[in-house]
Amino acid sequence: MELENASDYAAYSKERKFVTFVDEFERGLHLFDKAKEWADLIKCLSRLASVLSKYSKYPIVPSKVVFCKRLSQCCNPALPSGVHLKALELYSLCFERISKSALSNDIAYYSSGLFPLYRYAATSVKPQILSILSTYYVPLSLSALKPCLPGLVQALLPGLGEGEGSEFYHPTMRVLVKLLERVEDDDAILSIFWGAIWRALLSS
């Protein structure tokens, strides 16, 4: 079911189970305020994942701005890969749940933590990031891709930095080629794609 967020709450707000879902999710978000070490963050992320799974009938993520802020914090490169993997699990769970239009509308929120992570991610984390970007970002409409395209391209380019012999060169290149094929028929968006690559090369 594809619903926009404004109508989501109107559609479900009278359901007691939905009200319970929102309450449990927001209480899960508040747990981050008490987190003191990285193990606590994994517990907080697991709690949110459990709530989303428990109420899977609702194609909604409550308090999405705060939620995305917490995900972004858990993508901090200073944190261990276990936290990153749990955060990516939650990204996937969220993107599988919401509609493409909902992701398109809120793409800036979701991308703020996800895009910078690939450059610093451990080898165990990089495949999960590539999978998320290929599965959920590349198929978006051109109008949705346009504003995030520079960030998406620049997020992927570090995967090519170590040359063809590196473990992630070819997987990264496959995602970039899929992205290029997605935008190549629109000259304006194609120019954004190449512009992002040239800017990255000039600044490297």
C-alpha cells in the first residue's frame, strides 16, 4: 500500500494498534538518549527493528526526522562495524516498508548518514551499502534521483579509488553503471552525473 505520510496518519490514527505502534517506536527512539557506549546503540537499533517488524502492516516510519538523525549518528565512522551493520539492517527494513514516493520525498533525511559511510566502512559493511543503494536508490524516478545524484555518485566513487584489483572496484562499478543507464536518456540529469564525477576527480 503506497500512502503519503500526511495521509498515513489520517488513515490509521483511529486504530488503537497504530497508536500503540507509534508510542512504542517513539519510546524506542528515546532510548538513544540513555546510550553510553556502542553496545547500547546496537540494543537501541534492535529495539526499533523489532517494533517495525511487529507492526509490519503499517507502511510508515514515525518521527522520521529523529529516526534518520539516530541512523546517521550510528553511521559515524568512529563506531565499530557492528553498529554500522545494525544501522544498515534498519535502513533496509525501513526502505522495504515505505513506498518509493515516501523515500523520494524524504531522501535527504535518509541519505545524510548513508552516503558518507561507504568511504570509511569496513569490508564487511561495504557490500550492504552497495546493496541498499542498488536496490532502493537506483530504481527511483528521475525526479527523485536528481537532487541526490551528486551525493550518490560521490558516495560510490571511493569504491573505485584503489583500482581494478581492489575487492570492491567491480561491485562499485556495477552500481555506477546501473545508475548511468538509469539517467542516460535525460540530458539534464546525465550532465549532473558527469559533473559529480568531474568534481570528485578535480578535488582528489
